[in-house]
Amino acid sequence: MRTDFSDEAAWLAFCRLVKEGEQEFAASLSAEEDDATMDEPEPSSAGHITAATMAEEDDSDQSDDETSLHAVFHVVNPSLPQERALLSNISNLSALRLFNDVDVRRAPTPPPDTKRINPKNRLVDSDGWQEVYVGKNLWIYDAKSNSDHCVRVVSQTSSDMYGTAT
């Protein structure tokens, strides 16, 4: 999800790298499938068309544009100014709430000789419960991404260690 709109050239360069990575991934999947079909014995009924044969024919007809069917990521990049304003510099927690469902789980047990967090915090420990999120993993493209060409992974749940949060 893009949350910084200040450097279009950096964004386009990042998108190009993601697309190249997806194409490499799709090619490696195709290579694995080819290796697997090479190991399979030839069918004895030579004149029959099987589902596997149809899939192979479909794969051979694919162009580079159709490899987008193997997209790993769904990119959220609004084009309208009012939509961009909603996502511009959005916090990780707001992004989680926008794209995921909220749930609660028991907070991890504090280690011996550790007091529970005070004041209570719904993300860490609120009366023995903590807020977690269920849904899609989020990778945030923010202002720092313009220079390091990386995205930030937003965790939906904390670890099983007391004191951690989403």
C-alpha cells in the first residue's frame, strides 16, 4: 500500500522491481511444473486430450502480459487526490484497521517478576487481552521507501512474548 506520494520516479522504479520479481517467481513456478511433468510417464492413450494437456497448451500460449495472473502482490495506489489524502502518511495501525478485521486474544503471560503493563493498552495487555488483526498482510510504501526501495511489513499479531504489540 502506497502511503507517500512525493516521488513518482522512485515509486515507478520500485514497481518495476516488484514486477520483475513477480515474473522471476512465475518463471520459477513454470520451471518446477516443467520438471514435474518431465518425470511423469507418457499417457498410453495418445489420441485423447487430458486436462494436463490443455493446461500445457494454455501455458504455452501465455505472453508476458498474461504472467500478471501470477501476481504475488495486490498494489494499492490510489490515483484520485481525495483517495491519496486518505492514505497519505497513514499510521500502521490505521492501515491494519482499514484492510483487516480486528479480533482479540489472550495476552501472553508476563515472565516471572514482571508486572503487567500500566496504564492498560489494548495492543499489549488490557485485562489479560490484546487486540490483533486478521486478514491480508500489509506492506507499506512510505516516505523512507523512496530512498531505500523497501517496504515496511506491518505485523497483524504480536509475538508470544509479553510486552509486544501489533
